[in-house]
Amino acid sequence: MKSRSRDKQKFLFITTNEEKILYNNGEIKKVKKEEDVTGAEIRFARKMIRISPKLPPHIFIYKNKDEKLNEKYTVPKIVDRLYMHNFIVYIDHERKRVEVLIDDGEVVELNYEKLDFLRKYFYVVRGGIYLESVTPEEFEILHEYEKSNNLVKRFFSFLH
């Protein structure tokens, strides 16, 4: 649960709705065509489940200002850290960790034990990409669901 900057951080996130997002040493971009993703750690993901807190965003953040997200970051400090940055929040259920990959190359690990709180916190945060891990089996199931759901949406859009 620390902040770190590693050499040659390269992750390719493949989402259940067929998006490919590359994090390469701080650069965050959607992969559109065949691009060089050599050396990237592949991570299968779905959209992160975020939960609306019962409080307005500014009150939620104020009331939780002393909440420790790891040894270094409280809520106000992580708010300041993410302000004016692009970032990816990735929940790795297998390794039991929450990573925030920031566009300046820093990776911040937050307490996995705070996951319920983080789902609410990241609901009120603007910007960012929010993902969580899935197993290859879950990926296939969710991917097929996304495809069929998109077909249904297209069908009903023709009716209007």
C-alpha cells in the first residue's frame, strides 16, 4: 500500500465492451488499431462498480477527510493528487489491491480493505477510467452479455 514509480510500466487493459486501454509509463490511451503493445502485461477488466453515497459529493469528501487510504494518502491528499491528471483506477481482486495509475508515471496502491469506501469515493470523483479485474471465464460471459445487450439497444434505437 504505497506510492511507487516503476521502470517500464506497461499494461494493456482489455475490457468486456471491447475497449483496449494502454497505460505505458504514464501515457494513457485507447488502442484503436494494431499498435505495438509488446511487453505489456495484459489485464482483463470490466467497468468498476461504483456506489452512490447517500451524501452530496462535497459533504461526503469533507466528512471523510480523515479516512486513511494507505500510509501516505488521506481523502484530501488523493483528491489533490488526482486533480488535473488522467488516471486509471484498477481493482485487482486476485492480488487484493487497488492501483491508481496516474499519467505522470506514478502508481499509487490503496488499501484493498477500504474497497467499499473506495467504490463510493470514486463515484464522486470526476474524470478517470475505472476498471476491475475479471477472470478469463468471467470475461467471456460478460463480453457475450455486452455484445447481446448492444444488439438489443441497436434494435430499439431503430424503432424510435
